Amino acid sequence: MYTLHALWSASQGPCVWGEDSELNVTSRSQALRAARPHPFAIPADRLSAILEPATAGPSGAPTSPAATPAPSARVALFLPSLPKSPLDSPELIRVRPRAARKFDPALVRWSVPAAPVDPTRLPDLLTAELPDVRLGPAVHYLASMAEFAADLSERGRAIPTLEPAASSQVDDAAPSSPNWRAHWRAALQGPDLIAFQGFVTAMPPVLRAEALTDRESEAATPADVLSRALDCLVDGAVRERLRARRMHLAGALPPRRGRRPARLPASEAWLAALTTDTGLFAANDSEAQALRRSLAGWDGLGAGPAGPAQLLFRLVEPQREPVDDPNSEERDDPETTETDDFDSDGLVRHDPDPHGPGEDGPVQGAVAAGDSALTAPNPSAPVADGSAPPDPT
């Protein structure tokens, strides 16, 4: 019986690895500093055969930039373990159950074969008839992330940007080697931020189990992993849509006069790279930096914090209009007498510190600050004296 798990790797992108219930559970390695080979991980050749519906596109080749690394790559993971073996995942079924453990489990680094996959092909894996194969919750989670990214791309919730290419992608010996990378990132606002926070809360731990260092405390947070993963998935989804429509963004520039230069201007090369498979392009560093500064106005769009929020209420005592004549009949009128109806004001704001200010907690601290804490000014509203708008917090 096999069990497949999804993983987001910082270097490989979306990957899938698995467990084989027929293999021995005890590791022969006694290494302490290096990651030991997982004793019952599915071998690389068998894993590639199982994942064929998810790793190959219509032409038989990977269809996503995230799926370009070799399927036989090995990834180190932090997994709950006993001294000599990892624990079984809850989804793994064994004909002969393992003996009861005598030690408390701890996180230990294990090396597993991981096959990079095209996330757009994961629905094929979910619906395929795979005998003796069970899918862990992280596989379904990654498929849902891919659907969310595709939805964002369909609604145009993506922003183009650029960054220096990774050192492994730059050939210093070649003068025209690509040294910049154009890519798309997710622009999250409104309900999309709520959906993002829901993904953060529901992320299975195995999806972010990659051991980048030998310290478990330095592992990436769910929000960090999700941000990188979603940007990568949105980038692939947007490129796929542009390629399907045969759109060339460089055509939006004014027509060039004269001969084609040996090296394209940074803006033209950047627009062309936004529709290629890798997004890599060669550009003069000064031109690319100038282009980057011109795009800085978009950096804050859809990139704000998606953390917890404060919901504050203030009750206002009932008031009545004073009556000048004490003998007036209006004193007995129910419309002018005092009632028990209270008014309430509310404010929802981002909470940078979930523990709140001071020892009284977020609500008490905000109320103690006075009425100004319950006033939410519009950050974009102009101020009469030309000064900066007030900070709502």
C-alpha cells in the first residue's frame, strides 16, 4: 500500500513523495548531523510511474516552470520519528501493524525522493484510478491552492514584477546570459485575503516540512510558505493563459524604428519574458533597476498583511432632547422621554500584535486610548494642512 504526500520545496517547487508499507521501517543509518534516508519512502522510479498523470503535459513534458527539476531529486524533511525510524502517517495502512512505541516522538531529518509536479495536473491525479494508492490531505490541499491561483488569474488578480535571477541561473562567462527574471505575483484584496488566511490555517504540516537547515525552529511559517507557493502558482497560471491566447505583451510598446538592437531595452525584454516559460531575460542592470523603481508603485497593491484583526465596539448611552417647560405635555410623550436603547459604533482594523497593547489586551488598551482609537481615518484622504494622514492605530 502506498501513500502520497505533497510538499512545497523552496528549490523544487511543488513536489510529491510517498510511503511504502511493504518496506522495512528501521533505518540502517546512524547519522546525526546529516539527513538519513527515509527507510520506507517510495523509490524514485516507482514514484515517477505513479505520478505520471500529474507530471506530464499533453506533449509528455512538464508543463509548468515549477516542474522542470529532475524527478529523482531528494528533499530533506522534518518528520515525527522514533530514534531509528519515522512514524507512519495516519493515512498509511499496514497489513502487519508496527509494534507499540516505547519512546516519545521527536522531529528528525529524513531524506526522501520527491517528484516535482505540475500543479495544474493534480486534478488528474485526484481522479485517476490508482490501485493501492492513498492520497494524503496535503495533495488535496495543493490541488485546492492551484484552483485558487487559477481563479485569481482568471479575475486578473495578478501584478507583474521583476527581480534579479538566481545565481544558479546566471552564466557569468556568457555576456548575454539572462540576469533578471520577470514574474507575476498574486494581488490579494478583500475576500481573497480571507481565503488566503483560511489556507494558512488549514495548511497540513507536511506541506512545509522541508528541512532547509538542521534546526527545526528555523522552519518557514505557514504564511511564508503559502505566499511563495501562491505567487509561483499564480505566475504559472497567468503564463499559461497568455500562451493559450497567444498574447505578446511586448506588442503594447510603440513600434521600434531602425534595426533591432543586439540587446533589447529592459522594458521590452521584461514584457516579452512575462509570457515565456522561465521568465528569464538579459538586461542592463541600470536599465533594469530603473524599470524596477518605476514599478515600485505597484508593490503595495495586494501585498498588505493578512494577519489577525481587531473588532472593536463602543456603546453610546441613550440621550434625549431637553424640554424647557416642566409643565409641557411633551414630558409624558414617549417620543421625547429617555429610552433604554443604546447606540453602538464599530471598527475593524489590522492588529499587528495579536497579544494587544499592554496587559489589558487589545480591546481594553484601545478603549483606554480614547475615542481616537475608534476613529478609522481614510489613509488616502487629503489633509488640509498638507501633513501626512493620521495613523489609524
